[in-house]
Amino acid sequence: MKGTAAIREHERLIHRRALRLALAGLCVLALVVFLRLTRGDWTIAPGRVFELLSPFLNEVERRTPEAIVVRSVRLPRLLAALGTGGLLCVAGVVLQGLLVNPLAEPYTLGIAAGAAFGGALGLMASSLLVGPCAFIGALVALVAVQTVAWRAGGGRERLILAGIIVSAFLSAGVTFLKAIAGERLSAIVLWLMGSFAGASPGAALAVWATSVCTVVPAWLLGRRLDAVSLGEERGALLGVDERRLRGLLLCLVSLGTAATVGSFGIIGFVGLVVPHLLRLAIGPSHRPLLLFAFLGGACLTAIADGAAQSIGELPVGVLTSMIGGPFFCWLLLRRGAE
């Protein structure tokens, strides 16, 4: 009885902590949305912003400079940052759960490098080919990582090592493409740095559509992901087809990563920092973790984009890498000490 009471008390503690975290996250999100829509080179009053966002705004008002700034510049950029950050964090949660490794995310597993190589290859031909080529590149990188890991003996740890190998090879490929890009060099370099400047409504909508296609199936498979994350062969004992689940979720992660990289370039380490901190706060259960990760990643990326813009349109990918690089090093050292 005492054991049961202790478990229930622990569950209540986790629920209260999750509720407080959700309220804090929503408050941060509201503040970020408020600041990103009202502040900038041109400060617009909050009341005026709400008026301009009304779906019943007449045609004359839609053509005013204020309306163009809010509806065509700030809102798409904000939505793009929120959707990208949330999608990358969900990808990080899925990969860390599948591989039972806190270092796993699209950028350490080689998927992002594949999307970058494919996107750069497509950009050399036409900007319209960036998205499709990025997705193909991500899938090819995923197949290469799984093949190398399988030939090396299989196992989750070998997937990480294979990801590092494939990522290094594809990064060299991107460097080669930049060397022969000619007139396209500046476009490739700026795209790879990662930025939401100039984000179009179509790109923002595409990222959010991809987010729904990734987050909803991942959430529905959350219980199975819990079983698989218990360790090798534990999922099979609980009736989960681990190989099939891994293939499906890895394809979803590749789709999400390709959508973000193809639209906005490389924005690294977002999917590494937030999921790890959230696991410490609310525990390992994947269904709530996926929702919190989307919220936390959205807030972090939007804040980083605002900071990058205030500095002078610094590429947001540079800023997230400056934050995530030391965090990755800390995780690696902490994991080695365990």
C-alpha cells in the first residue's frame, strides 16, 4: 500500500510540474508572438496589429504599409520559426526515444546533412528543386546510415556512429558543390546558414502542414515508442514490431527535417537541447513529451530568430549552433562519465 501511495504521489507531482511548465510555455509563447509582431525596425501598436490581422480587413487596409509589414513579413516569419523549431524538437524526441541516446537528433544522425546536400544540388539547377531534392537527400542519407550500421553489426549505438560518418561525407560533398557552384555560390552559402528572413506564407504553411503530418502520427505511436525506448528487445516482449516502428518514424523524421532544411537551411541543435531538458522536467513518457517539445522548440527558435534579427539579420542557424554546440559537448562528457 505504501508503495502504491508513493507511486500515486509521484504521478501527481509529475502532473503538477507538467501543468506549471505548460502554463509557463504558453505565457512565453504569447510574449514571443506579441513582441515579434509589434517590434522591429517599425514599432506598431498592439491594438493596430490585432486590427491588421483581422480576416475581415478591407482591401484598402490590406494595401497599407503597416498591413504589408505585419501580414506579409512578420507573420509568415514568425509562423515559419515556430513551425520549424517545433518540428525539429519533435524529430529530436523521436530519434532519442528510438535509439535510447540523448545525443541523437537529425543533425547528429546525418539526415540533415543529406537534406543539405540534396537541397544544395537542387539549388544549383533551380530554386524550385530545393525542397524535393532535400527530401530525396534525407532519405538517401537515412538509407546509407542504416546500411552502414547494419554492415557494422547493427544496434542503436552503431546508428549514431554511422550517422557521424555519413554526415562527414555529405558535408564534404556540400563543400565540393560550393567549390563548383560558380554564380550560385552566394545563394548556397546564405541558404545553408539557416535564416527565416524573407519567409513566404507558402513556406510557413508548408512547414506547419509537415508538422501536422509528423507530430500526429508520432503522438499516436507514443505508447509504442515508450516500449521501444526501454531498451533492445524490450519492445518485442511487449508486442511492438520495433523494426517496422523504427522505419516508419525515421521516414517521418526525414520528411520533417527535409521540409525545414529545404525551406530555411540548416538550423542545428534545436532538437538536441529542448528534448533533453524536458525529459529532466516531466519524465520520459513520449506523448506529453512530444507536445511539450513542439511548444518548447517553437518558443526557442522564435526567440533565437528575434535575437538574430536584432543583431543585424545574423543567420539564426549560427545562433542556435552557438547555443547547441557547448550543450552537445556537455552531454557527451556527461554520458562518458556515467
